Amino acid sequence: MIENYFCHPFVLSRLRNGPMAPYLPGLVHTLEEQRFQRRIIRRSIRTADALGQWLRLQGVPLAEANGSHVKAFVMERSHTPYGRLRASGVPRIVRVLQAQGILNAPETRTEADRWLQCLDEHLAQVQGLCPDVRENYLRYARRFLALRPDGAVPDWTNVKADEIQSFVQSEMEKMAPTSSRRQPVTAMRALIRFLAAEGIVSPNLARAIPVIRDWKHATLPKYFSAEQLNRVLTVCRDDSALSFRNRAMVLLMARLGMRSCEVRQLQLEDIDWAAGVIRVHLGKSRYERSLPLPEDAGTAIVSYLRKERQPCSNRTIFLRTVPPFGPMHEVWTIAKRVLKKAGITGVRVGAHHFRHTAATQMVRQGASFKEVADVLGHRSLETTAIYAKLDAHCLAQVALPWPGGAQ
């Protein structure tokens, strides 16, 4: 079967005589069934063969290999000039090979691994954090453990406040003076809350973490002007090169202020076509809300479903355009491309600007904070209050005269 993808005698000889030779036909068959592109299948065959050769050099039989060996292989290849691997492709190959009975050996779990798993479960079940936030917190926990000898779990009862404070300050010094400096602070506070819940440390240990001065509503949310938004909508309406899928996603963000993650995770059942309503229930706050489906966005979705969307059992509305036709993750990238077509560029210009723009327009048109919060899915009106600073007309009516007269 590999003869359909390689014809050079030397390459075929290496593949047929390599450690992965018995498993390559099954890998090819699975990828073909999933309708992967030819170039992806060729790359997967080469990657699987390279993994087998690497394991042979390490003296690890395929039956005894596990995820730790795969991670070491990827890390080593990622530092070579001609052997860089796409991180997204290796797990797919490993899953197919594991289904054939190899690479399934149990991993040697250290005490640190078990402790990090308990922390992750606490963040998910007790604090209700989403996977992306949990991974960010775990990243700082791993860095803290890396400071210990051999990465061992410290005796938390003996950890001093100065040690935690020093770690947080060192992490903050690596970051630009922006709001991102709060990440190590919030991550370590979450860690201390977990330890306090386990009865290991006192909750007062959190006071060792420095407080970052961040005045509420000190900055203005970035939004598009009416002229810029009109240019984006013109691109969505008139640019024939823009696919129906990309057009529909941008219109949902521009018209309804939906987050890119909410657009990405929409299901076919979330649209009530008879009532003209779209249900959003996978947002950042996990707060379900129903929104009216705009006519232009609805038309684009219908055109996408009828003309572009590939037949697939997956119920997610927006799918990848190349095999395998699964859920996509590049909504923010698509938004950047559409904005570039509209002549709107910038370092931090992206999909979230549509959300700020929708909220700003509603406030300026007289909508109450409660109405804006319901549309955006905010649980607290304090989150919505920042848009009050963008209502220039109302602010002008309450503005005090400048001392000494107009300047």
C-alpha cells in the first residue's frame, strides 16, 4: 500500500525493512478512510518510520514504547533543521498505531505527575475552569516544581512565603508591563487555594503573592469605527473569493458580538430556523443565551450548509475544508484575514474587536447595561460597565466645565 505514495527504491526499501513496516499499511488504510490529503499521508508515513527508527536506536521495543518516548522523540526532532514535526500530526499517528497494539505501554508516572493531575481535577471540578485556563495554571505549577531538585514535589508545609513571592516576581519580570503580568499571580493563587482546600497550607499564604495595581476601567476597549465595520461588512457581502463559511463566521461575530470560541463550537441543533433564534451555550462563562439570527448571517449559514459543507456525521456547524472534516480551530486567523482584506491591520486587531464593537454600538444606541449583558453573556453588570466610557453623547451631558474655561 505504501507503493502508492513512494516510488524510489531506496525509500521503499527503508520503509519495508524498518521497525514500523508491519504497521504502515494499517496507518495508510486508516488515513485514507478519513480522507486525508495525499501529502499528509506521505508525511505521516515518513514520521511513523522516523519514530520507529528512533525507538530502535534508543533500544526501546515498540511493544514497550509509550507516550513519554513519543514526547522525547518530538522534542529531539524539533531541534533539528530538517526534521521539524508538526505537533498536530504526531498525536494522530500515535493514535492509529496504538489501535494496532503498539505504543501502549503504561507510562512511569512520577509523584509530580500525580500531584499535577490532582490539581487539574480540582481546577476543573471545584473552580470550574475551562481546559485552556487550566493548562495555563498548570504551566506555572510545572515551572515552580522545576525549581525543586529533580523536579520533585516539595513538602508544602515547609514552603515559605518568600519562595513563592520570588517565583512570582521572576515570572513577572519575563513579561511585558501589560495585563498579562497577572497570569503568574492568578495561577499561584489558584495553586494556594487548592493546597488550602486539601488542608496542607494556610489560606493566608496567598498574601505572600504581590498585588498588581490595576485600576478598574482604566483602559478603553478596542473597537471598530462605523466606517471600519462597514468596510468589513462590504467585504463579506461583495468579495466572491470569501467562502460562505468564513463569511458566516465573521457576520456572527460582527452582528451579535459572539466570541470566536462560541462561533467555533456552534452545533446544528443550536439554530432554530422557524423562530429565527440562535442559542449560544458554550461561552466563557458557560452562560446560555438566545440571540436573534441576523438575516445576512443566516443567509450565509444556509449557503454554507447547502454548497460548501462536506457530508459529515459531526454536528458542529463550521468544519474544516480539508480532510478530515472535523471541527476547526482557526476562527481568529480567519477573522484576521478578513480584516486585512478590509484594510484593517494592527498587532492586536482581531476577532474580539467585533465583540467590543457590537457592545459599543448597543450602548450608543440607548440599550441598557442589562440588555447588553444579556446579549454578550455577561453574568455581572460590572463587566459590561466598561462600555459606558464609550458613550460619548451621554458623557458629554454630564461632563463638568474645565477649570478656567475652555482650553
